[in-house]
Amino acid sequence: MTIRLARRWRTTLTHAPDSAPFRRWLLYRGSLTARIRAHGRFSLRVLRQTQALPTPDEAAALAIDARKRVHVREVALYCDGRIVAFAHTVLPLQPRGALTRWLARLGARSLGSLLFTHPRFARGEMTFCRIDRRHPLFAPATALVGTAQRTLWARRSDFVFAGQRVLVTEVFAPLG
């Protein structure tokens, strides 16, 4: 069976007119949590933390079997009570290590508070995609945003720590 991906993740951000308002947010290499805090009061709501199957593009990005379960954490990121992004984190079950324990104990803290404060985390290449209804993360992101959208901008980063890889996808709410 062939699965058609909604769109391809790219290492460069296109110059599409609708990307202009998001460019600074999408290209920012620092912590999204810190960037939100710089603009107002940051808050986070954990939506889901479980084990599930990765999306086909996540499995490809992590070079893992799409039929093997992974740790999944989904959160909503807010600035002054307004939704900024839907964040979806995937951590393979194997190998187990410190990152597995940390993710399990994060609670209502942001993953960025860990990733960007520990000196041994290494961030890989960022990729970008304008997702639509064909992408598995589109439905939960649009449900959170609360408005009808045809596409949403997303960025994805791979982080490595002590032999473990975690993939973080951030889907941005419309600005304005």
C-alpha cells in the first residue's frame, strides 16, 4: 500500500505570499517557548501524552518502522491566553534513556525548557511544510485553532541527546 503524503517537508521555507507573516516564527532557531514569553504571558496545556503509531512522515524522518509504537506528546502553546501553536512530539520507544524519563515527567512544563537549557542537546536541521487536511496533524491542529483553515504552516526539528532522537513538530495558528 502506498501512502501519499500531504506535502513534502522542505529544508528551505518557500516565499509563498502566505508564509510572509510566519517567516520570523518559522525560521527562529531558538526556543518557541522563550519567543512566546518575550511577547507575553506563556502558558501550556497538555492535550495528550501516550504511546501511538508515528505518522508516515515522522517514521521516515526518524528512520523507524511506521508500525512500531512511539511516545507521543501533544500540547497547546498560548501567549496571553491566545493559541500560538500546536506542538506534537515523537520519541521512539527504543533506545530507552534519560530523555524517555524526562518526557514522562514533564507535566505542564514545555519540552523547550529542557531542550534549550541542557548543553548536550543537539538540534538537527529544521524543515517546513504547509499542511492541509491530508496530513494527520491537520485535524487536531485546526480543532485547537477553532477556525476553518485550508492550510497551516508547520516546522519540524530533530533533537539528539545521549543516543536518543526526538522529533518536534510545531503547527502555527493563524496570525492576527
